[in-house]
Amino acid sequence: MVTTRTDLTVQPATADDVPALLPMLAQAFSTGTVAEWAVPEPADRLQVFTGYFRFMLALGLRHGRVDTTHDLSGVAI
């Protein structure tokens, strides 16, 4: 299903946005076949992906390559 929202604006993310964006990214990518293959132990998976996305957000922010919606409901690195 495709949902169109016209009330969202995209803007560059800042370091202040990371606490809100990090759990969203980690949760979204810590499920599924690839996540299970990459981190076989379910108890460790969320922690590993949180660390991974903390690094990716820091790297992306350093190069101005992180965008988010104004309400922090979406992010692109």
C-alpha cells in the first residue's frame, strides 16, 4: 500500500535529531532475514544495529548527507 502525505517537509538532520532517529533506524533494520543472518543472536540484534546506525548517522552528518522529515518520522542517510 502506498500512502501519500503532503504535510511532510524534508530538511537536513542535525546532531540534536540523532536521539529520535537512532531507535527508529535500529528497530526498522533489526528484523528480517538479513538482520538474522548478520546477527544470529536475537538478544544482541537491536544493540548491534543501534551501534551501526549511530556510526552511520555520525558519518552522514559529518558529510551533510542525512535528511529527515520535520517531525522526525523518516530519515535518509
